[in-house]
Amino acid sequence: MALSRVCWARAALWGSAVTPGPHVTRKLQLVRCGLAWGAPRSSKLHLSPKADVKSLISYVVAKTKVINGKYHRFLGRHFPRFYVMYTIFMKGLQMLWADAKKARRIKTNMWKHNIEFHQLPYREMEHLRQIQHGTHPAVHDILALRECFSNHPLGMKQLRALQMKALSRAMLLTPYLPSFLLRHRLKTHTIVIHQLDRALAKLGIGQLTPQEVKSACYLRGLNSTHIAEERCRAWLGEWLQISCSLKEAELSLLLHNVVLLSVNYTGTGR
């Protein structure tokens, strides 16, 4: 062993004049490999898969906020008047959807537990009272907005991820898909409903059975569980007036109509 070390030292000093033994050569190769690859990394630096996913989600959320902020600044700088209208409309739509969702949850709980209105807690009674006394938009009021939904920023191609997720929930579709798939599915779903609407307009709502009326309303975003049949038929008639007046480029309005026409619609049989 001592002789091998001496040979290895001489080789290092004077080149290949003295050749080290095979055992020394093998150790020298391992040392060189270790220097090339570097020291072993500490296991403490490795993140668990769960931590990796959380980091990725945080990164995507942060990037989305940055892009969203730039988008809003662009609208505010170049289209100030339109930006004010757009902001008010989007906030109003979000508030309408949130109020309708809460009211639906309260009514479902009333139905499950056979609770009357006067038995509700104060805040739930007040929420339902405000919803029931709200204004239901008329058909001509909704159709007056059609140009806003045919192009930027509320056209089908311009919808943002958060809007598409909210609309997917309203149409009882899963929102947990990439943006391009959400857009494709919402567009396809809306086109199918538009085609069904034209066929139903030719048939006539009066030809539908009570169950078919309920199903048709449910497909278009109206929870008809506690709404009388004649009120469901009236609502369906309003929907068809809007749908049959729209061109394919304006179908984003039909998609948003799931929220616009359903909110504050009364006529419960209870």
C-alpha cells in the first residue's frame, strides 16, 4: 500500500514515468468522478411533491394577478369610459351571482328541512327579501347589451379564466380544466343550447310536458324546483326571445344570460 502511494505521488509529480497499480487507478477514477459531479446534495433541499404543487400554484396565481393588473391598466389608459362601464358591469355580475348562489343555498336548506320563511334566522330572511324584491331584467334590456358581448372584452374569445370558471359553475359544468378547454366546452355547450332553442321555438313551449319544461329551465340555469309551472313556461319564453334574436358571434350574451335572466326571478309556489 505504501509503495502504491509513492508510485501515485511520483506519477502526479513527473507525469506518466511511473504507472500506478490497478487499485490506485480505480481510486483515482472515483475521485475524479466525484470532482466532476460535485459533492452530494443535501436531502434538506429537496421539496416534497405537495410543496412543489403549492409553489407552482402560488407562482401561477401571482403571474395571473400581474397579467390581470396590466390588462386593467391598459383598458383604463386607452378606453377610460369603456373601462368604467366594464368594471361596473363585471362587479355587478359577480355580486348578482353571489347573491343568487346564497339564496339558492338558503332555499335548498328550507326545502330539505321543511322550514318556513318566518322560521329562518334574521340575516337569511333579509337576504331572501332583498332578492325577491329585486328587479328582474326585461328582454329588451338584455338585448340592448348584445354589442358588448360580440367582441372585446366580453366576447367568447376574450373571456378570462375566472369568468369562464364562474360561467361553468353556473351551467353546472366542472370549472377544473385549462382555460383553452373551458373556452371550447363553453362555446360548444352554448351553441348546442342555441340550436335547441331554435328547434323549441318551432315546436312551441306549449307542446312540452311539465317535466320537460322543468328540465329545459334547469339546462339554461334556472333552478325551477320551487317555481310554478306557468312561471317556468313564462321564463322559458323570455329565454327563447333572447336566444332566437342572437347571431353566433353574440352567443357570449346567451352564455351570460344564465346569470342575467335567472337572478331575481320569482314565482315560487310556496
